[in-house]
Amino acid sequence: MRRYSELVEHLRNAVLRGKGETDPGLRQAVAARSAELAGLPAVPPGAPAGAEIPANLREFVDKAALHAHRITDEEVAALRRAGYSEDAIFETAISAAIGGGLARLERGLAALEGGKR
């Protein structure tokens, strides 16, 4: 992993802090929630204190983090009706994927290294 650390950080920063339709604080909160659900209760570096996921987005975030393959067209349509754009929904889903994926990677690497992480 060490040889890819710079690339991973670049990806994390691009998704969670880069330009987008959604606020970076929201994307970071989504990634932190997803990481927590993946078993790593860590907030991404630089995440603003108190960033919250709106209630009408919380169920989508949890489902994207745990069972993304079960998200239905109707659930996405409901978010659209609630005022979220396709880009905002996509950015939220990608943020959940980054948070959960990197948390799982950390847990896996820690297991390979004998729990040193």
C-alpha cells in the first residue's frame, strides 16, 4: 500500500475536497459515516467538525455504504423529487464508496500486518 499512498490521497482529496455540486463538508461526512459502517470509526483528515448528513439523505448513504447493489431506481427518483440533482446523488454515492472502500482497505492491511494499524 505504501507505494500507492500518494495516489490514494490524491483520490481521497479529489472526491472529498474537490469541486463538485455538493459541499465538501457533506462529502466528507458521508465518507466518515461509510467508514464507520465499514468498521473504522475514523473521520477523514480535515473533515469539518459538526458536518451532518441531512435526514432525507441518511438512509441512502447507509444503503450505499452497506448494500449499494440494492439501491433502486425509485430511491434515486425520491432523492430527485427531494431536490437533489443527478450530480449530487452521484457525488454522495462516490463519497460513500471512497469512505467505506478505504476503511476496508485499512482493515485488510492491518490484518495482513498483524494488527499493527
